[in-house]
Amino acid sequence: MVATSEASAGRERAPLSRRRIIDAAARYIDTHGLEGLSMHKLGAELDVKAMSLYNHVANKDDLLDGVMELFWEEVESNAPAKPDWREGYRSFAHALRDTVHRHARSARLSASQRTMPEPALRCLQAHVGAATNKGVPEECAYALLRTITSYALGTALVEATWGIAQAGCRPVTSVSDLVRPGIPEELVGVAQVFCIQSDPEAHFELGLDLMLRDTGDTWELVEKVSV
């Protein structure tokens, strides 16, 4: 998923394949955004007619499902399960957050594409297996990993929207970026403390620490949402 064009004058064209098409779609989205992607524009990127793409992808939804497969392949490669399952879960959260930062425009597909990519399922299976091997009940392992996934994905998408750790986007650095003129002064102060005086890395670790702490209270809460 690198933002470069496939088309290059004078270069021998590589055979068209599903993987090559999906790679090109992912690069296009990273560079131009999802809204501008069309089969016609993607064909132009690959220097082929748009109709030839349908020999390898069924339709645009199939194409976008493939982009999400690439996204999760990157997460999977950077977050192998570990003997210490808590460290594995933490590594998974960081890998997911970091991948969103690198591919924020593609990551937003997670809210619209309903097909679970195979790399995502393999990754989840590996981490749940590491936890159950250490005696964690399977339903609790799934519930906790589900919560961590939502936390990491949601946090990273908000950070990307606000321009935190996303290249090419102006970060929110002043309270004037956050509030409309005329807001009561005491509420401006709330925005200043809550949003500006913050350390995203420290806050992300705090959330993981709270979820992964080894206490009876944690397991009681997890068991309530796993039934």
C-alpha cells in the first residue's frame, strides 16, 4: 500500500491480476480518497480499459473488500500472537492503530464493508488461541479482544480525523480550532484541558492498561458482556 502510480510510459505492462488491481485501488484511495475512486479511474491508473477489471473483481464492493484484506494483512504481519497473551493483545492494538494512521482513508471502509477479511479472522483466531492456552475462558478472550479492537480502531480514526499522526493534515493545536465563537469561557477551558492538553500515546496506553489489568474486577466486567 504505497502511494505510487502503476502506469509508466515505456515500461512493459505487468499482467493484470486481482492482486494488482486491489493494490492499485489501495494506493489510489491512500492518495486521492475513497470518494474519487471509480472503475474508470482505476483502469486509467493501470493503463487498461475499465471493463477488463471485471475479469478479476466482481464489482466495486468486491474491490473494496479486497482493499480491506490488504489493510488487515498489514495488521496481521505486525501483530503476531505472543506467549504472553496480554502483550499480544497490546501489540495487536498498536498494530491496528498504526495501520489506520498509515491508511486512514482505507480504514474508513471498516464502517461500510460488512465482509470480515480472512486476514482479520486469522489474526483474531491466533490471539484468542494464545489467551485460551493460558486458561482464559474463550468467551472472555473474544469479548476482551472485541473491545480492544473497537477501542484501537475508533481511537485511531478520531486521531486521523483530527490530524494526529497523519501526514498532510493540519493537527488541532489551538482551542480556536475546536470551538465556535461565542462559546462560554468556562466551556472553552474544558476544550483546552480535554483536547489540547493531551498526550495521545499516553492516553492510548492508559486505555489498554485498564482493559488488560489482571484483576478480578476486570474479569467480572468481561464476563458480563460475553454471555
